[in-house]
Amino acid sequence: MPGITLKNIPDTLYQRLVDIARQHHRSLTKEILFALERHVQQPSHDKTELLQRIRAVRDRYPPNISETDVDSWRLAGHDFGRYQSACLLAVANPLCG
């Protein structure tokens, strides 16, 4: 199996990787491999497809939703999740309209 040597890793990044590896009960090497695999396997989204998905979520809610509305719904116990919150807040973005 091929190997990679990393040089000039910033101290803060190195320490963060060590901390995360410890939290996940992995070696530093396994944690770095896990992070690389996760990053490489993430699907790239076509911008047109992403806008369609944003509009689909946005269309399920009333028009002119503000960040205050989303915050009040969240305080009332509604969990939107990161993706859905971003879609809701995209209402105000003219590029998504």
C-alpha cells in the first residue's frame, strides 16, 4: 500500500487532529485516513441541482421568511437541520430566487 509523508503541518492543525483521533479512539494515521476518505467521497453538487433542491425545501414554507422567523421556530423546538436552515435563509438571497 502506498504511503504519504506530510510536512509543515501547522501546530494547531496537528493538535486538533490528535485530539479528534483520541476522541474517536483511533490512531493519528487512521484519523487522517478517515478524514481524507470522507473528504474525497463527498459528492460534488451541480449548482443547478443544488438550487433546485434549495427551492424545493423553500417552497414548503411561507414566502419572505426572515432569520428571525427561523430563530423563533428553532426556539419553539423545530429542528431544521443545517441544510434545511440554509435553504430557508436562502429566501432572502436574490441568487436563489
